Amino acid sequence: MKPPFYITTPIYYVNDVPHIGHAYTTIASDMMARFARMEGREVMFLTGTDEHGQKIQKVAQTAGIEPQAFVDQVSERFWQLTPLFNLSNDQFIRTTEERHIRSAQALWVHMTERGFIYKGGYAGWYAVRDEAFYAESELVNGKAPTGADVEWVEEPSYFFKLSAFQEPLLAFYRDNPNFIGPEARRNEVIRFVEGGLNDLSISRSSFKWGVPVPDEPEHVMYVWVDALANYITALGYPDEKAANFKKFWPESLHIIGKDILRFHAVYWPAFLMAAGLTPPKRLYAHGWWTNEGQKISKSLGNTIDPVELVENYGVDQVRYFLLREVPFGQDGDFSRSALEQRINSDLANDFGNLAQRVLSFVYKNAEAKVPTPSSFSEQDEVLLKAAQELLSRLRENFEKQALHRMIEAIWELVGAANRYVDAEQPWSLKKTDPERMATVLYVLMEVLRHLAFYIAPIMPQTSEKLLALLGITDKHMTFEKLNQKKLESGMDLPQPQGLFPRIEKDRKE
Ligand code: ME8
């Protein structure tokens, strides 16, 4: 039995509508969820929205709408990313759901029962934009290190004994060297924890929009306690006997942006240990996108609307670009010229052209049927072997979340196949050696079949289209099937169609 796979995105704040940064995390997670399903693993893929806290309350107030009505509206916009980007999430969680309120409260009660929560008073700095407390020593020119405005907060508050977890956390990082990726982020977290941990204020009493603290109606939970709990709510917590909880916890992979590493790598495992639960298996923090060299922000008016991008360029094109352009884990810059360049070179020229030249040649010159191969030459064997062995490279890189390396490896095969077409020249074999021509075309179609499977997690629509052009209509693709069933010679093929239109240079917005 292959291990189950639980993959999550951050739950996004509904203070603002989604932009390309949010879509990025969910698309990357979608690629991994799809890959794991093709491995025959049982997958739970979770995304959703974070709907409580002072930030949301303030924005709703400014808009003159009740918080619940406001979060209903904005959450819907995040939900729409699923059909827009062809995402395969199994659940979409909202922290205002009843099941989640119950779960966050149960987590709180367990932490209290085990002696890790006490009542006190907080006096210090708070940045509403970051929903984070900052020590005086962390401020830079009177602002949070992130640049967010801070305000002085003084109010009765419950505290979490984070200080008690310095040693347990360091031991946990030591015993689980794979807990945090990439490696540089792991070192960053260890250094931070080694520097000492202060107890954490985990309730607020100066506003109301949050999960009520059990038996303490004047307090709502600090939004991060509430938010992090979403990962176990979705599995059925507080029922630890729930089938999904037993199956998927702690087999989890939390995909996050580097901005929220500390909450996930320090607070979250500490909360779980405090409640007597096992921390998640792994976190992976990806990098930060800028837009044409600038920070993406509402105030600069340069947020990129995912809907407009998909309408203009196509869903698979955008998915491909985001996953390919920047090594997963590093920062990157979004630009339309880079996107158009990738579409024209990687997709239209390299991939699309390979499929087009092979399929239209077969259609016109080989009776529109899967050709019958005779004996394979050494070059044929080399290419077929490269197509088969690519899977092990994909697997290795999948384990490390090296998504860009997975794509690079696939494009190496595309390159090899294009060179093979040029070298073998099936068009000149038509008259001189039709038998050899049939073999060459069969080899190429087998390579295309492998490619159609390999690109499925990245570009699901294109994969389906290409499979249909190869006469394969089975929608439930697994890597086991890829290896079991070759193309059947003699099978009728449909009329070829292009996969990726080119973007013309003089095109105007
Ligand atoms: O932090 N580049 O929500 P959030 C890359 N609710 N990724 C980006 C990005 C950019 N420019 N902008 C946003 C929260 N992201 C909390 C999370 S989880 C229990 C609670 C992505 O709406 C990236 O994944 O501010 C980042 O971590 C997340 O959106 C922050 O979303």
C-alpha cells in the first residue's frame, strides 16, 4: 500500500480578492496532489479561506457590511479559483464554518487541560496587516519588519506557553530533518528558536470577530490559533477517530509562502504538541513573486487578476508558466513578456510542434492509424527508454518539491524527441522505407503518450487533449497504466489539432 498524501495550501485572508500569488501556491499544490493521485496514492488536497481577525473586521467595517456577509462575498472569489485554474482540491474550508469553530475550540481546551494556556495581560505592539505581535526590539523605524504599521495594544489576554517548547521544538527539528524545506528555511527557523521563545498572546478582547474562547465570552482567539487548526478540522478533528484523521494525520505536507514560515514551523508544531497531537510531516515554503520588478500590492494597483490572465493566455499556459519560470522555493518576477516567451518557445515551438508534426504526419501519411512498428534500432530504444525512465526522475524531484526540475526533465525528453524527428526524417522515409517510417512514427507516438501522462499534473487540459489525439479516452490516468498499456497498432486516430496557439508579437492588450 502506498502512503496516503495530505497536501494543504495556506487558507487565504478574505480582506482582499485573490491575486496571482495566491493562485501560485494553490496551483503548485494542485500539481503535487495530481502527481500523487497518479501514483495511486490516496490524496486529500485542502485549500480555503481564513475569515476571522481584526484585519477582516476592519475591512468589513470600512465597506459598511456585516463581517459575515463580507466574508461570504470574498470567500466566493477564492472558491472560484478552483474551476478557473482547474484545481483538484478535495475540500475548500472556511474558518467561519461550524465544524471549524468546534475544532479550534477543542484544540484550545486540550492545550488548556495540559497546562499550556494561562491568563494574563498583553501590552505591546501589534500589526493588524500581518496579524502578528512584535517586540519593541523587532521594530524598524517604528514599523513591523515587514513594513506594516503597528499599534500599541494593552488588554487582558490568554497566553500560550511557547517558551516551554524551545527544547522540544529543537529536538523535533533534529529528529525530523525533513520537516522544513527548503534547507535554508530550516536553518532560519532553527536559529530563531535557538534565540529563545517568549510566551505568545493568543486571545484578544478588544474586538469580537473571531472564534470565542471556550468559557470566556469576552475573548476571541488570536486568529493564527484559529487559522492553523484548519488543517486538522478538515480531517474531522476533534474526532481523532474520524476516518480521515486516522488516515491522513500526520502524513501532511503544508505548502506555504515564506512570509508565514514562523507561524507554521514554530507555533503550529508547538500547539499540536501542547494538545498531545503529532506535528505535521513536512512544510515547504516557496518564494515571493513580484510583478514586473515591483512588490505586488493593492496600494500600488499592480495586483494581477488571475481571471484576466486565464482569459488572455489560457489556463494551462498560466499554470505552466508559474510552475516553470521560477525554481520552486525561490523568489521570482512575473512579467507578460516572460509569460509570452515561455508560451511561444516551450509550449508552441517545443512541445506543440512535436505533437503537431508527428500527429499530422501520421494522419496524412500513415492512414490516420497507430502505425505498426517492426524492429527497433538503437536510437529507437534509447528514446523509448528515456521516456520510460523519466518517471523515476520525476519521483525523486517530487519528494523534494523540486517542481521546476520535474518540468525541466520533461522538456529534456521533448528536446530529445524533436532531435529524433530531425535525425530520422520520417518524411523522407515515406518513399524509401515505409516500414522504417512506421517504426519511427510508432516510437514518437509512444513518446507522446508518455509525455501526455507526465504533463497531466501540470497541464491537465492539454494532457487530456493530447491523450484524445492519441486515441486514449480513459480519464483515470495512473503511472501504473502508463507502464501497462502501450498504443495499439492499427487503432484509428482523430484529426489532429494544435495544442498551443502562438502569441503574435504585435498583439496589443
Ligand atoms: O497569510 N508571491 O493569508 P494571505 C507568492 N491567512 N505567494 C504569495 C504572494 C506573492 N506575492 N502573495 C500571496 C495568510 N501569496 C493567512 C494564512 S494559514 C493557516 C493562514 C500566497 O491571504 C503565499 O502562499 O496573506 C502566502 O503564504 C499566502 O498567499 C498568504 O496569504
